[in-house]
Amino acid sequence: MSGPLLPAADAARKAAEEARERAIAHGRRGDFAAALAGFDAALSHARETGDAVVVLLDGQPIGKPGWERSMIFQDYALFHWLTVEDNIAFGLQMKDIARQKQKSIVDNYINLVGLTGFERRYPHQLSGGMRQRVSIARALAVEPQILLMDEPFAALDAQNRGRMQQEMLRIWQHARKTCLLVTHSIEEAIALSDRILVMTRRPGTIKADIYVDLPRPREEDDLKVIALKKKIRDLIHNEFEIER
């Protein structure tokens, strides 16, 4: 990794330093997008000046999109004309995986995310939580090294969001993938993460790198959870003070 204008890429690198770690980038709305914009600006500057800018994942340069990175979007991004099983199989088809092996992989992940019996349903026939499970299964099916998650539960109501957070922990315990999740919820960050990266306002640098060494499940009334929540909230509120 080189260059001071790559905060978002640096966050991804830190998240991938330790295998099977869940890292969460937390900050104000738009900060992560701003960081990516800074990354783009750094690349533009490099093209103009000839300076070298290299982003690494596990020591290897990141170039064009690759199967080692999968993305889970906030709005599910499912193909509405495909069934649950065909949505999950889409990446496998793009990888030219043999049809019989595709079926085995799809069946495995349908079972993992708890959608057995819904294989032939279409996205419009599913609840929001179920659609997001399809998105998670599709991302995992291609066996990525790192899972990138952009506020994947933001569109859900509070009850389903909490349920999906617990489901994500269960799925992670089976899949054991490195995850980088962007969220604006302090509670979600504490519930899911092994490590929390608190980001500043634009240009979106990393303000704090916090390891969460707390046993699960993490109860809201646990004194250590309350203390950590206050610490993160103070870090974020300080950004408001700087703005004024």
C-alpha cells in the first residue's frame, strides 16, 4: 500500500491483515463514499504525475474486478427475473463451474442461509430479509477471500435488522470469511465486529482502530458494551465539534 490519499483502501487492507476477521468502518453518512472519491482522486493524480499508486490485498496488487472480492449491496441487487437458486448460481456460471457442481454449491448455500424450500421463488415473492440472504449466499458461493458489505441491513426494519445481524454471525461462523462492513450504526458495529475502524469526515481518514475483545452474544446492558458505545459515540461527536 502506498500513498496517503488511500484511506478506504487502507481500511480494506487492515481488514484483510488477519484471516477470517470482521472489520467494520463506521462514520458519518457519505464518509466511505468520500474516501473512495479520494482514492479515485489519488489515481487521477498518479496518472498526471506518473507517481505509483498500488493497492494490495494479501500482498497482491488489486487490479480489475476479481473473484477474490465479493460485494453485498444495501439494495440487494438481485436479478428480478431469476429465481433464488439462479441468482445464487449466477457468479458460478460466470466462472464456468460445471453444472453439477453448481447445483451442489447452490444447495449448500441455500441451506446455510436458511432458504430451503424457497429455491424456485422470485425476489418479489420474498421479504427484505430473505432477499438479503440470497444476496449473501450469492456473494459467498464464488468463494471470495474478502466480503465487502455496504450497509447490507439498512433497508430493513429494526426487528429484522437485529435478526439478520444474528444470522450474519451464524453464517460467518460457518463460512469464516474476512469481512469489511460499512455501517452508520454503533450498535451494529459492536454486535458484529472483531475490529472497528472509526472514520473522520471528508477526506475520510481512519480516526480510531478499535479491537473488540468481548465474548458473544454481546448484550446491550453489558457494562463493557455500554462503555465501548460511549467511546465510539464520543469519537463521532468530536467530528461534529470540528465541523462547527
